[in-house]
Amino acid sequence: MTLETLSGAIDAHFTAAAQPGPVRMESPLAALGLFSVLCRWNPDTKRIDCGDIEWLSMEALQRGQRDSPEFQELYRNTRNSLPSRWDFWLLVVRSSGVRRANMDEAQLRIAVQALNDPDTVLLAQIAWKNASLASDAELKKFFQIMAMYYLLLGQRHHADTMQLYRACFKDGPDELFRRVELITPLDLEDIAVDLESRRKASSV
């Protein structure tokens, strides 16, 4: 099986696990969330210490495919073929099936998310800034994954929006987060109104 198959399986997994309220265990979002909880910055080594906890994230991911042993094997084989754990998890947050990126639509939904769940947008902004400042390639990947985790967390109830975000991240991560960084508490409502007006005008 190919990486396209992997992307499709993870994309479907995200969709099946989407729900309001707490994140469903045994889902890609829960697997990513473990890194936000269990990874710690080490001031002595200037690195993120995750120890051996990755197996917990892989367990959450694979249990969500308990009825598809071929996908469980694909997850394991793909992870084992990559030199870095973060390369695998970047694949996870880029998995969007055949969905096309639409940055304007994503920006509209980010603005609405910032009104309804501002903390997730703020945390995504902080993580992306840390990624931009990181000189170590692996540390940069970690913070990119965390930025996407927080962005997706704010839309955990909305499978379509999560898929759109992942498609935009796959197509142009810098452009996606440039738009995330445009969002500030002072102009959220103006941005939302302006983008909604542009969206309606383009659909006429």
C-alpha cells in the first residue's frame, strides 16, 4: 500500500472520530494530544524530551483501526520506515484524502474558531512561532505538529473543517499559518464579516 492509502485511512479516521466535547480516545487527535501533555522542554539539552511515550500515541492511532488489521500494519510499517517520529506525525496532520486546499475558506473558519474557541487559535499561534524560531530541524517539526494539533482541536466537532485545515497545511503550511497569525482579538469580528461577504460574493 502507498502513502496515498495511508493518507486516506488517517483522513477517514479523523472524520469518524469527530465529535463535540472531549476528544474521542483512539483517534488521531487523541494520539497527537498525548504529545502536548507528555512531551517536556529540557532547558539543559535545549530539546523536547518525549522519552518512550510515542508507543502510547501509536496505540491510540492503531486501536482506532482495530477492525482493519491491514491499516494497523500500514501505520506500523510506515512509522518504522521513517528515521524521525516527527516525519510520521507530520504525515498524520497532512492527511486530507482528495480534499483541495482553500486558504480563503480556511481563514474564514479560523476567524469563527477564534470567536468560539480563542485559546486553540492562540496556542496554535504560539506553537507556530516556536517552530519558526527553532534552529533544530526536529524541534521545528515538533512545534509544527503541535500548531496543527491546537488548530484541529478547536474544530474537533467538525470533520469537514479539520479536513480543510489538513489540506491547507499539506498544500502551503507557511501560508496557512500566516493567516492564522493575522487573527487578533481586536479584529476577529471584522475579519469574519469581511470574509463571509467575500465568500458570498464569489459564489454568486
